[in-house]
Amino acid sequence: MAAVIQESDFTLEDLTRRFGPMPLWRIRRDPAPGTATERDVVEIQRREKRLCELVDGILVEKPMGYEESLIAAELIRLLGNFAVRRKCGLVAGEGGMVKFAKGLVRIPDVSFISTGRLPGGRPPRRPIPRLVPNLAVEVLSPSNTPREMKRKLKEYFDAGVELVWFVNPRTRTIEVFAERDKSVLYFSGQTLSGAPVLPRFRLKLRDLFAKLDGG
């Protein structure tokens, strides 16, 4: 993990190096970049109902439009029903904050964590628990940059996430990573398996993306 920068060192070049050409509105200025903590993440969510990830002492706001939220909600429903029927774990939504390391808080749009990864087999009580999901899903927004997502992918696999989905509502595709440097792209009309995490789970992409058409 990169060293936390100090406010006096923070420049546009620092931002671009970390996240690519990200819109500046996604970077919180208060607290100053390089000085933010987990407490700030929780307080902003409580006070403003805004979700921010914490990276190198920088608060990066999570973009989530209506289309992205529709897709995330449908995935939560489908994965949640599957997990409940099999009593195999928990599914969290776009508020499910997880801590991977000191100063690193990520918020997958959807995540599944197996019962075996839950402390004592129970849901955590802390607002930002030290947990590693088995499956992390990111529903891509227009302001997500390739560099941002590449970094996030690395952090997921470094932490121990086994499977990552990048869902793109605009191209109606899902890029599946079972390894950090290897992916398979699924298109509308294809069926996606949850293997290796949820091998019996099946997702018809046409049905998922039909939600964008009111279906």
C-alpha cells in the first residue's frame, strides 16, 4: 500500500497517478486529502448519506447513479436469495464498507462473504469491519477510470477476494476476474456462473440488464 501523503504534498499529479483522470468532485476536500481517517468515512455517511472510500488518507466519493443502483439492487436480490436458500453466507449492498488494511476502506457495490469468513459465523457489528468478501461486484459508472479500477482490482485480490465482477450497464457486459491478471467478458445473452465462489449460481445477463428497460 502506498504511503499516506500529507496535505502539503497533495497535487493534481498525485491524484492522477493514483486514480487516473478522475473528476475532481469525487475527491473530498474536507478533511484535506492525505489526512482522512476511517472515522471520517463513517461520519460523512451518517451526516450526509454519502459513501466515500478511503485510500492513502484520501476520501474518494463512490459514484452511483440510478441505473447503477438498479443493477446493484437486482444482483443483491438474486445473490441474496441464493445465499439464504443455501445458508452459505451473507450478501451486502452498496453501503457494505470493509477494511482491508490500515487506511484502506473499500465499498463494493455488492459483496458476498461466506459463513466461514465471518467472525464466529455472525454478521459484524462495527460499521467498517475487517472482512474480506469472497465475491466483490463493482457496477461501473461513467466517472470510474481504468486506473482506478485496476488499482481496486489489485487491492481486492491482495486482500484475499476470490472473485471480482465489473458490471458495465452501458455496454451490458460483465467482466469476470477469478485472477487479478486474467478475465473473461460476458455479453448480454450469455449466462454467468458464480464459480469458484458460488458454483451453482447462474445469472442470465439478458434478464439482469432488462431491468434497465423496465423489464
